[in-house]
Amino acid sequence: MQAVKEKLSNLASVAKEKITICSAQAEEKVKKATARTEGEREMAHERRKAKEARAKTELHQAKAEHKAERLNAHGFGGHHAPVVGAQGQGGQHHP
């Protein structure tokens, strides 16, 4: 169940990233259309690139948080089988 929750959270984060990128692109177009100098147009472009980079960073941070939440919910990784030695016993194997 936690894996499904993680996937849904990741999908929501990806959607948020895409919305942020689209709004940055639209804002760049508006700024470029109203810019009077080449410097203003370049600043609008750089602002868009910075916003996109920030959105990608936030996406990766959110995905890492979702993964950590899932691992913590299962006690650091879920169910592990006990380690069995070469002779079929638990513990260390001494040749």
C-alpha cells in the first residue's frame, strides 16, 4: 500500500513540476514580448531557466521524501528474510 502511495505522491509532484515549467515558459513569453532591450529578453530567458531548474530540484527532493516515508513506514525497508548460513542454520558459518 505504501508503494502505491509513493507512486501517487510522485505523480502529483511531477504534475506540479510540469505546471511550474509551463507557467515559467508563459511568463518568459510575456516578458519577452514586453521587453524593450535585448538585455531584458535575456533576463527573461535566464529567469525561466532558473525556475525550471528549481522545479526539477524540488521534484527530486519530493521524490526522496516520498521514498523515505515509505521506508520509514516499513521499518527501514520492509520485511527481510533472516540470513541463513551455508549449513542451513542462522548465524555465522565457520569452515
